[in-house]
Amino acid sequence: MREIIAPTIRGLAHDGMPYTGFLYAGLMIGPDGTPTVLEFNCRFGDPETQPILARLRSDLTSLCEAALDASLDRVEAQWDQRAALGVVLAAAGYPDAVRSGDSIEGLESAARRPGKVFHAGTRRVAGRVVTSGGRVLCAVGLGDRVSDAQREAYALVDCIHYEGMQFRRDIGYQAIARELADDATPQGDATHHGDATHHGGHG
């Protein structure tokens, strides 16, 4: 926020183009933590937004209306303080020639677990939910630590099956490594502790 978003907003206002709306920045983070901007989108980033929305406790419509009324600075969004982590389930052939129409099983079991499964490339055919796009679902888990959120997200993934389902098994590993490093840091090292906590919350 300090290095990319806030300077961008200030720059737009300085150039006579004050911006109101969603602004999603696609970033690459270097080994030293330095961010590099790949793109800006004036919309929600999909599926990056889904773990964020899982943490939002305020009414999104009310926040949008406050932005339109230029009163957003008088509204404080309420957030779940837990970490959130999302695992995308992709279709067979993704990212090249994607196959559609595969029946998705286990959604009912996933719905009984904590967390949330967001639908993206799905449709209903004759009472069945089937694949209908490259990125099919996003399983989002929540937890006090990123490792807890990761465990919940992959527990949701384990409930679901369809032919050709593919997903990454390393989501969140860097944030979890920071958590482990933070655990090993003496309590007096406040600078390291704060950094790890901040980044872990965005896992």
C-alpha cells in the first residue's frame, strides 16, 4: 500500500484525475521484498480478491455507496483478523486447451466445512455442476496463522473431485516460512516479528 497504491492514487489526483473505484495491482515481489508492478486493473482481481472478501465483515454495497458519495473516509471497514488463503482448482488442459463438461463431485461435503468455495468456471447441467472454464473453483480457508488457513483450504480441496482437476500444492509456503522464522526469532527482535506478522496476514 505505501509503496505502490498510495503513491498511484496521489499521482492520479495530482494530474487532475482523482480516482474512485477498485484498483488492483498485479505485482511481482523480489527476493529482497521489493515489489514490481506488472499491471493495474480497475476491477477486482480474480481470484486474488476471493480470500480478501472472505475476511470482509462489512457490507460491500455500503462501502461502494460511501465511495460514490465521497464519504469513504468516514467509514471504517470491519475485517476478520485471521489469515485467508485461496487454492485455485483448474480444469483439465488449463492453461492451454481447456476441457469443459466434467462433473464436479464433493461440493456438498465442502460446504459443511469451514471456509468457502467460490465458483468461477462452472455451470449447472441437468442438475449437475460441471466445469465450464479454465479456473473452475477457488477454495478459501481461514485461520489464526497462514499455516492454519492453508490447512483449511486444502481440506476443502480434498472434498472435491472432477476429471482432470489440477491445483498447486505450494500455496502460501513463503508466508508460512516467514511464520516459522518469526517463531524462531527471540521475542526482543520486534522489527523482524512485526514484518513477519504483516506479511503472514496477506498469505
